[in-house]
Amino acid sequence: MASPEAGPLRMMVTLGIAGLCSGIAVVGIFLVTKPRIERNRAEALEAAIFRVLEGAKTRVALVLREGELVRYEAEDGAIPKEEAIYAGYDESGALVGHAIPAEGAGFQDTIKLLYGYRAASARVVGIEVLESRETPGLGDKIIKDDHFVANFRDLAVEPEIVLTKTARSRENEVEAISGATISSRAVVRIINESNARWLARLGGDQARHGTADADERVLARGGVE
């Protein structure tokens, strides 16, 4: 005759085995799908670089090491694992601008975006939201609202980008999305914070009038002129 304690013990063992099997399955699926997910993200970033830098045909990854931007060497053009921005060049090898990844807190979760910047004019020239979980129908308009996205095609960054709830009247203003002011403000804040981090490193004659060849020479010395 079975012990009265056998039933609960058998149930605990069964649940333990089921939990272990489930955990192994989850880890296995993660390990199998991780390379594909990373590859898809890399491809999405690569495509976005050329969308935010109109006219760019090639790009060079620049990574931040010990406070200096240096060229990321990868024969297969892989996306760096470390923090990086991207210099884009036209067919003649002239510098078009830089594509800068940035992220920060939105209304719901982290917003990850990429924006194009041209040092010669000190302007943002394009934006692409890479990841966002903002409220469908409202916050997700930072991706879908063409009028909002158009704010970033020729946007002055000096003294800094500001959000306005009225019609845009200055070159450094972004018109907020009605009903999604928090998400709109988040995008502006993310770019301003990113500008404070990166733009000083992109100054100088090389950034304004650089070429792919000049970039090679400067980065060989360990930084951006």
C-alpha cells in the first residue's frame, strides 16, 4: 500500500522534471535562434545606415576606445559588438555624414534609434527607429507618422533640439505628435543626449570635408582630427 506522502512527493518530482525539461527547451531555443536574431538586427542596422544618410554608398564603423574614435577592422563588414558610430561615403569617397545609434527610455520601454548627422551643416538629416514598444496607435507614431519623421530630415542641433506643441517655426524645433507628447519628447531627449556625447568627437576639418582616404590616414593615427 502506498504511503500517504507518496502522492505529493510524486507530484513534486513530476513538476520538477517538467520544469527542468522546459528550462532546457527554452535555453536550447534561445541558443539556436540567437545567431539568426543577431544577424537580422545587423542587417536592419546596415540598411538603416544608408536610409538616414542619403547618398552614402559605403560605410566605415568607428568604435570608441579610450575616449578616441578608431576604425573597426572587420573583413566581412560585421557590426561591432562594442559601442560604435558609422561614417558614410558617397561614390567618390567623400564623407556624407555619420549615422549614430542612440537609445533611451520612452513611455513604455527603451526606444532604440539611428539618426544621420552632417557636421558641415550641424544638422540631423534623417532618423530611423530600430526598436520601440510605445503604445500602438499613439506612441508608435514616432515610427509611422511621416510628418513627425520629416522633422528630422533637416534639423539644426544648435543650441539644442527642442520640442514644440505648435507648428514648427525654428530650424531646431520638432513638432510633437498630438496625443503622443511623451514619446515625441523621448526621441528629442535621446538625440540631444547622444549629440552631447558624440558631436564634439566629430568636429574639425576632417569631419566637415573628409574623404574615405583621409579617414584612413586620420584613424591610422588613432582618432578624428
